[in-house]
Amino acid sequence: MKYRVKDLSLNESGKKKIEWAMDHMPVLAKIREEYEKEKPFEGMNIGACLHVTPETAALMITLKAAGAHVRLSASNPLSTKDDVAASLVKDYGIEVFAVHGDSADEYYENIKNVLEIEPVVTLDDGGDLTAYLHSKLPELARKVWGGTEETTTGVIRFRAMEKDGVLQYPIIAVNDSKTKYLFDNRYGTGQSTIDGILRATNLLIAGSIFVVAGYGWCGRGLAMRAKGMGARVVVTEVDPVRALEAVMDGFEVMPMEKAAEIGDFFVTVTGDKNVIDLSHIEKMKDGAILANSGHFDVEINVAGLRKMAVSIEDVRPNVKKYTLPDGKRIYLLAEGRLVNLASAEGHPPTVMDMSFSNQARAVKYIKENRNRLEKKVYTLPDEIDREIASLKLHSMEIEIDKLTEEQKYYLTSWEEGTH
Ligand code: ADE
């Protein structure tokens, strides 16, 4: 067994966290039960680059139970839980390459180690493993059956690769399944981002002006939760349809340039660069708090802020104070990296249950359809969404109605109209 974790003796607390997560992931447990019996991934090597959390551990354990040989590296150096990594190695025999706080070089060395097993399926969150494989190991990329992508940012990268004609194997955009983005992106990001901000700052959201940059599914969830906690929520957007939705959902909408002048909290969830730039920071109030919940740490111009500051000081865990030449203080949370994973525990297992059930189904889908799939980005069929939603409802002991034969016929016919 090969691995690189901080300290194997941390495994006890990691194991408890993994067990807690698995206890709250009933859909994945059902799939694991099925895979344990049928061993659909027997003999398959699977390489994953995901946040090393208890929820990811549950997915890795599922893939191993299905017969796969799995190697895992972290998709963000600050989201790695070292005790979980230790337990995966020591208690579950899964090879992990991840240490909390790894440098960029170590991060890519971990990915390199994962790719050593020559995976036939890759699992990615943000696209770094897949992009590395394409650019550094093109021969190996050509042998891969297919890959999955967990997040919006990664899907955007892979669609760009498809458009440029450089994608070497099919990608399943797990992010684009309804049972993923409607729940994980909305309720997961909504709750875990607030959680990260609260753990870092211990400040009151009620009565504050809370600026959400981006009104995708993550932004929607975050705006909704901030409003629920009593904030005056301001949304900034570039897409007119989304901006209009935000207005009609009851939020104030304005350009960042204006929002910068009034906000107490600023959170970026756009997937794009320099959404909070120096020109905005210059306009902010003393004490403004900046955080990012988008995948990469590019949404806030942190490098520029660092240059602009006359002093930088750690004031609390995950809170850095930047003092500007005029004496104004700007607080940056979690270095502008994913605040929900760096300063809290990421999305709860209850919601990752559906995301990672989609991942488990996506790997099976790749295996079963590998001779048919082209070098394109695909979404999973609707029936998988329906299966996962049904299993989740069942686990919550919620029943729903069934169409009668008459209703089924009505929905597939055209003759009957105005009576
Ligand atoms: N992304 C967001 N939250 C996560 C979690 N808890 N585990 C893995 N990936 C995540």
C-alpha cells in the first residue's frame, strides 16, 4: 500500500467522523449494499481527486466495496481532514495522498501519485486531476474509459476542453444532475458557507448587509439562508435573467461597485476571476468581511489585496486582517479559498448523500457504456435522478402520489383539450 498522510495515528477521530457521515448517507448505503453483492467494479483502478472529508470517505469505501482499487488525492489543500485521511488508510485500506495545507507542488505530486495506478475511471472536483492527466500524461489519458466531475467549475473547464477538441475521454457532469445541483449547490452551499463564516467570525448575520456575488444555484442557496438569518441581502450578477430572478425573489440587485460601498459581508460564488477587485475593496467600509465559496481562490483579488496592505495580521483562525494605507481594515476569511470547507466541514453528509450516490452511479454508467460514449461531456439519464430522489424520500419516510393509468394516458395524448 502506498500513501501520504499527515499522521496515521490520527485515525481514531477520523473513523468516528466517517461513521457519523455514513450513518447520515442512507442512499449511498443502499447503493453500497448492492455494489458489495454484485462487485461491479472488480479489477477496476479508480483515481479520485476530491475534498478529503468524511463524506468523500464514504464514497471511497463504496467504490472499494464494489471491487475497485482506489487512490485518492485532495481537490483543495485546505479542505483535507488529516484524521479522515489517516482512517481511510489505516482502517479501510484505501490509498490517500493528502495533507492539510499542502503546497501547490505537493498538491500536484499527490495527483501524480494517484495517476500511477493508471486509472480506467477518474473522479474529479474542479478538474485538476483530469487537466493534469491530459497535459502531462496524454498517452495514459487516451486509455481512460471515462471520468466524472463534481462541480460547476470543473464542468465549465471540461466543456471548454470538448469545444477545443482536446478532451480525450468522456466526462459525466455529475454536477448537472438535478439530484446534485438542486440540493448540494443550493442547500449544501447555502448552509455550509454560513457555517464557515460563523465559525471564523462569530459575528451576527441579522441586521447586516450581506452581499452575494453570483446567483447560480450556490448563490441562490446562500442568499436564501442569509435572508433567513435576518440579513439585508444584496445580489450582484452579470446575467440579466438571473438578476431578474434575484429581484423577484426579493433581493436588492446592484453592481459590485455600488454593493462595495454598503456591504458588511461579501461572499463570491460566481466561478469567475476578480469578482471582488481592488477597485471594489477601495470603496468598502472599515471592517468589511470577504469570503469566497466558489471552487478556486481567484474570485477575490487576494494577491492585489496583499500588495495594497500596509500590514497583514492573523486575528482569529481563518481570519486575516489587511490594513490599508488609509487605516481601513478588511478581513479576509480562509485566504479566499472555499470558506465552507476551509473554515467549516463542507456540505453536510445528508446532502452529499445524493451527490455521491450520483458519483457511484456515474462510475457504473461509464463502465456499462464505455464503448458507446464519445469524447464529450454528458449528464446522467433522468432515471438515475428519479432513483436517487426516490431512495432519499424513502429514507425520510416520505410517500408521494402515483399517476393513475388515466392520468398517464392523458399526459401522453393530445386529443382532449378545452371542455
Ligand atoms: N464539497 C462540498 N462539501 C463537501 C463535502 N462535505 N465532502 C466532499 N466534497 C464536498
